[in-house]
Amino acid sequence: MYYFNEQFNPERPNAVWCTDITYIWTNDGFVHLNCVMDLFARKIIAWTLADTMEVSTVIKTIEKAKAIRNTDLPLIIHTDRGSQYVSQAWREATKNMQRSYSHKGYPYDNAYIESFHSLIKREWLNRFNIKNYRHAYNLIFEYIETFYNTVRIHSHCDYMSPDEFEKLYERVKSLPAA
């Protein structure tokens, strides 16, 4: 078992991903948001919303992330020790990644995804009386896809959005060597 040891600033995209699940209250009961964050730009690269916390939810999310991102280079996937992330299905879905888990009782390695989940609630979701799954899904989509990844600036990204930061990386990477 590998421990991530608070290496929060990878030098390229798709070097370190972090994932976790959070609860969101609706008038119909809880729904569960699972996100995968690329720590290079603090970008949410995949997310799913589900009525349950079954393993299939985290598998669906990691499969979405793998479908849209390059996983050919070494990639660390970091999680807490939740039952979904130690399951056989998770190990199979992440077999080509280096799995990393938070130390028992030491959540700091997962701080960035935990912070994002707190942020989406504090900045956005807590403003609404969320009616049901569909309402929650629409609010989450609006926050992540039209604000957090594309507009919201981050000090880590030199006060650019995650999308802008990744685009700048790609432009600089493609420049000829001096």
C-alpha cells in the first residue's frame, strides 16, 4: 500500500488524482456526490451523483475520468479508506494506477478533495432548498462545469481557473526547447 504523503503539487496533469464522496441533503433524502480531482490544476475531471454509496458509483466516476484523460504516464490515485475504495471492483478499475490511501485517522492527504466538497456546499449548494436528485444534479453541473473549472480562480493556479492553468501548461510544454 502506497501513502501519498502530502505531495500536493504534481509537475504535470494526470500525475496525481484524488477522489472522495460527500453527502448532499435534498428534500427527498441524501444524494451522494463522487468527484475525481486532478491535483495539478485542482480541476474536477469527473463526477457522478447517485442515490446510493454503492461501489458502482465510484467505478462509474473513475471510468469517466479514464475516458477523458491521458493515463499512459504513471498516475497516482489517492483516496481515503472508505469501503468503496478498498473493494475488489475498485482495485480492478484502478489496476494500472498506483493506489494511495490516507493514513488511518490522518485525513490530510485527502484535503484537496475534501476542501472542494466543502467549497461547493458553502459557495453554492447551501444557497438552495434542494428538492430532489434532479435539482441537485443541475446545481452541481452548473457549479462544476460552468464556474469552478472554467471561471473560478485559484491561488494555486496563479489566479487562473483550472482550465486556463491546464491550457497554459499545454502551450508552454509545446514551445521549442531553448
